[in-house]
Amino acid sequence: MRDFVYNASPARVVFAPGSRARLTDEVAALGIERALVLCTPNQSALAEAAAALLGERCVGVFDGARMHVPVEVAHKACAYATSLGADGVVALGGGSTIGLAKAIALDMGLPIVAMPTTYAGSEMTPIYGLTEGGAKRTGHDARVLPRTVVYDPELTLALPVALSIASGLNAIAHAAEGLYAHDGNPVLDLMAEEGIRALADGLPRVAVAPHDLAARSDCLYGAWLCGTVLGQAGMALHHKLCHVLGGSLDLPHAQTHAVMLPHTLAYNAPAVPEAMRRIARALGRPEAGRGLHELAKELGAPTALRDLGVTVDALDRVADLALTNPYANPRPLHRQAIVGLLARAWAGAPPE
Ligand code: NAD
């Protein structure tokens, strides 16, 4: 048994189909009397429905959330929250909307109730990100961890299949890197393995029947577990590379994770055989990296960076950026090997 430190996440989690009906009770339990509901423009109907449910406890809807939380959007949302005298925020959406709620919490200290509609897992983490002048900075702050998370799988029924698959693979990435995190622990390992198992089982069912509520529930359950791991364990090469690719080339978040994960796992595999064994077991496949590559192909997920619009001449710069600011990774970072990994991911080749 290795030494470890375990901190439980203080977030309250409510999980059930139809649980959005409990939103008013959950908001009231936190003492929020003037909630501002946040969403992206294309989820405004859902947000309006939540606002109607909250009735007098809701003072407005802000439907301007955008990917990677541009600071100007965060400033606008904070100004709106201030003008309304909001005393809490309800984030209804994926990582972009929850990210905006976190920016407000960071600036104004308002409590967050999150109702996730993707599998990104941001709702379970104290990690925030803000983009300014094309550069994304991230940080940890306990104030941005949502106080209550209402998981209603019915809210994910409309998530398009392609995005569901990419988002589910994004969630698996959190758990996979958690299994070899330098600061992991046995409890997170259990969550990580169960989270991967639930998603590997649920995603193929969602792919054939997107309105299968049982499959959607399994995926959201897996996303919760994987998000919890992300919030408590330090991520390594995979998340660093995806952060660099997303930030410097403006790539879609979940799809970038889906493409990169088989390759980053294969890179780290020789250094962490036990973690790879657990990932493979959770996937129900003989090997972690190759198993994920096969799963992604079977599910029709993107498997090549070039299909996301990356040009081959961008890869050297990505490798350079990924090697700046040293961070924990189980296998030492060798530039040539990372360039090779990126080249295979660019071409959509199987991992090494
Ligand atoms: P997203 O929130 O940007 O959503 C993608 C699109 O899908 C949006 O247009 C959204 O309106 C739409 N959508 C979301 N749920 C839907 C549903 N159920 N039905 C129909 N449409 C729906 O995407 P994401 O992948 O959830 O989040 C990505 C962002 O979250 C990135 O900026 C990433 O960096 C951040 N993130 C942060 C953390 C963290 O811990 N801080 C963790 C994961 C992701």
C-alpha cells in the first residue's frame, strides 16, 4: 500500500432523471434568493425553463457563455449579476457555462449550483480558466467549486451523438491520468476505474440510441466520477498537450482530448503498467492506448488532428510549448518522442 492524502470534495451531488425539478429546493438550501441562470446561446430555452421553475428566486438569465471563458464575457456577466443584485448563479450547460459561473464566483464570491449537460466534469473541480488575448490561464480556487451539482440525465438526451462521444472520451481522459497521478490515492483509483467502466459501457449504447435514458444515466454517472478525479488529482502530459493544442490552435476541447488520449497513454504506458492494466480492465480491452483508439474508431469519434484542421507544420511548436513549464509526468518528457506521438495523432495512426 502506498502513502496517500485524501481530501473529499465538499460538493453536494443530487443524481436522478428528472432531478431538475428539485432545483428550487437546492437553490433555497444554499440560501440563494436572487439567482442568475447562465447558459450558452443555444441552450437558452432550457435556461428559461429553469428560470420559470425558480420563479421569484430567479432575477435573470445570461445566455452569453462561450468556450474557454473570454475575459470580456466574464466581465459582462459579472456586471449583469451586480446590476441585478444576484446572490448566486445556476450554471446550466457544459464546461463553457460552468466555466463562466466559476469566473463569476472567483470575482464576486457567489455560490454556484451546477446542472451539467455534457460529460466534461468541470462541475466537480476547483479549477477555473479564463482566456485573454488568445492565451488561456488556469488556476485552482476553492471558491469556484460548485456548492451543489444537480445531475439530471434527461438534460443530456439532446446532446448530439458526436459531441456525446467526444465529451465521454474527454471524461475518460481525466480518470486515466488520475490513475497515474503523482498525488493520486486509492479512493480516486476506484472512482477512476468505475468512471471509465461506466462510460465505456454507456457510450456505445448512446451512439446507437441517443435517447436511451439508462445509457445516458450510465454516461453521466461515469462523467461525475471522472470529473471528481480531475478535481482532486494532478493531470499530466495528456492534459498539458490538449491545453496547448486547444489554446494555441483554437481546437474544440472534447474532440482534441478524444484524438490525443490513446497516444498520450501509449507514451506513458512503460512507466505505469499497473495504471494501464486498470484502464484496460475498465475498458474491457487487452490494452489501454490501443483499446481506446479502437473504441474511438468504433464510436466514430475523431482520431486525427488533421481532421480537426491542424496543419503538420504546427506540431513542432506544440511540442515546444508542451515542454515549457515542467510538470509531473510518470515518464520523462523526450522532445523527439513527443514529436513522434503528435505526428501519429495528426495522421490518425494507431498509438505506438
Ligand atoms: P461546451 O460547454 O462548450 O458545450 C459545447 C456545445 O454543446 C455548446 O454549444 C453547448 O451549448 C452545447 N451543449 C451542451 N450541452 C448540450 C446538450 N445537453 N444538448 C445540446 N447541446 C448542448 O463543451 P464542454 O466540452 O462541456 O466544455 C468545454 C469547456 O470546458 C472548455 O473550455 C474546457 O476547457 C472547459 N473544462 C473545464 C474543466 C475544469 O475543471 N475547469 C473541466 C472540463 C472542461
